[in-house]
Amino acid sequence: MFLKFRKGFIMINTKGIFKYACLLTLINIPNLLSAQGYIDGRPQATKRINKCIDFGIVLKYGDGPDSCDVYGAREANVNKVNDTYYLFYDGAGKDGWKSCLAESKDLIHWIKKGAILNLGKPGSKDAKSASSPWVIKEGKTWHMFYLGTPNTSPAPDRVPSFPYLTMKAKSNAIEGPWVKQYNVIAFSTKQNSYYSVTASPGFIVSYQDKYVQFFSGASEDSSGTKRTLGIATTNNLDSTWSVSAKPIFPITEQVENSSIYYDDKNKTWYLFTNHIGIDTAKEEYTDAIWMYWSKDIYHWDPANKAIILDRNNCTWSKGAIGMPSVIKVGEKLSVLYDAVEGNGTTHMKRNIGLAWIDLPLKVND
């Protein structure tokens, strides 16, 4: 079985109008979640993982080659080949958000290699962003599924905005060069569905006779954006995927992005994702990393969830904490994630952090 990882986006987009998340002061943050729950009634996680120790920042934004991450580094997605870790991350650069690459031997010290995807030509589906890639190797070929969009907020931030689309590339090596495959449409947004404005790539598992992808889906109604995860399957990575008619979680769960860990000893799947919270000013942002678990890869109970990392155990961020990517290292599970240093909740100026969880995973009530 082959496991690989994903990235994702947090966006606030209501009826086509992009909204910037406001900065919160430390005194406001405790009001994010009251004893009665979130102000709009969205589900909350009441359990926590037994032990998640935050190491801190391991990759700072700002010094990537050719200014590739001058405005931020986020959406960490880690893979390992031989003795080297390869970190794909979204670099907010001078001309937009593009997928960047960094390499490490220990998950702590990283060498930035720069952008590995270019923006598409004007009018193309990835003209404004080519980011958030998930890769899997089949034979001698590496397949990449990345996020493209023709829309962003104004410069210099250029935050990707809806629609989020899944696009394809391939390479003979994980380092690249990557060749885009515009003729391959894995899946796309669908009107009047849970993925009407977002159908962006996620973690891919080779399971039994299929490839299973946990993609991010989002829709909009009069109350705002609803985010969840869906499952897509295929037998051919260069073909169209079959998308599940229903998401694996209710759209009110407000989660996006996926990273999967399978514990072979207890035959349990663990799904890590970032949760979208809402503050007292009704502004949304990624407020925590959650974990769900299931014995069945295709069926998940939303009640089986716990908090991995939030402002209570993150050492350097008390505001926005974003997309996780997990990989086993010895008897521990590493968690790479993005966050804003301090109390900020902005999309920009994010760094990549690292946390460790002891195995086997245990949840406290």
C-alpha cells in the first residue's frame, strides 16, 4: 500500500466576493469557541489527542529562490524517497502562489529549491495559481495532482479564490521537472453538489485495486461557504476519477485538506485535516488541526474526532493554524503544518511548523 499527502486552501468567499480575514488580538481569541460552541452552531471537537508536542517553526517564509515565498509559505505536503524528505509547499511569490520544493534529511533543516510549477498562460485554468500538489508514484512515473485557479485577490497577496480545480502533471523524478497534462481532467466542480465551488486535490492511497483520493469539496449558500471532504476513485491515474455522490462528512463539519495515516496493527485509518472556525466578528479562518478515525476507508463517523493542534498546544501560533501533513518516523508521527506567528489569522506571512505525536495514537475524552 502506498500513501502520499496533500495540501489545501483556506478561503473566505461568499457569493463570489472575496473577504480578507481580520487580525485578532489575543484577548479576542478565547471568544472563538465558547462553552456553548461556535457562534453559528458548527460542530466542535470535544476530545484531544493524548500527546502532541510542538517543535516549532522549521521553515520560515521570505528567503526562497527568486522570491518564490516572499509573502508566505503554507500548505505543507511531505513525502520521503530513500533517505530524503521532499516538502511541497505553497510559496506566495511575486507573481502569485506556486508550488515550491524543499529538501531535508531530518524534517528540521530544509534546503529550498524554489518553484516547481509555473503559472499557466492567460485564460488557462491555472493562470493565477498552480499550487497545493499531491503526488504518487506508479512504476517509474510520478503523478501530480495540483490546484489550479484563474482567480485571485489583488496583488501583492494574490490569494487563490474560487473555483479551486484539480489539475494534472507528471515527472520521472519527484524533484521534477514536471510536465503539465492539460488534457487530463481528473474531476471538476459540479453545480448543485457539495463540491460546486471547490474540487481540489488531496491525499491519495493505493488501496486494493483502486487509487482512493480524499479531495476537498466546498459549496455556497445564503449562510456562506460549507467545506467538507469527498472521495474519488480510479484505476488509471491518467483518466477521469469517479466521485462519491455524498461527502464523507456533513458539509457543516467545516473541514478541508487531508492527510492519511494507516495503523496496520489496529487496522485503523486516521485522517488529519484543518478545521475552519469562526470568531465573534463572524470572520472565518483555520483554527485547529483535527483527526478522525475509522476502520473502513470509505465510511467515517463525524463523532470520531479529536483535536491535534490548536492555540492551546502550539508554541508559536495563537491564531491561524492550517493544513497538516503527516508521516511516520520511527515510533512517532510527525505533523508538518502552516500557521501565522503570534495572533494573526491572515492568509499571508505563514511559516511551516513541526509537531510530534507518540504512537500508537491515543485519544482522551
